[in-house]
Amino acid sequence: MTADLVFASLLNPPVLFFFLGMVAEWVGSDLYVPHPPPRLFSL
């Protein structure tokens, strides 16, 4: 794997949101998703 490929995959929005969620949990943020969107995503 080249560094460009790794860098491009880390900038993928789902990956960024995953790491943002991990960081938010680690720092103790009270970040939450309102009720309707998770229900919509599960469909």
C-alpha cells in the first residue's frame, strides 16, 4: 500500500465520522444523535 492510498482512505467521510465518534467518546463528550435519524438509517 502506498501512503497516498492510505491517506485517501482515511479522508473518506464514514471513516472520519467513525474516528470523530471515538474521539468524542474518549474526551467524554455528551454527543448524541436525535431519535429519528438512527431509525431512518436502520431501514
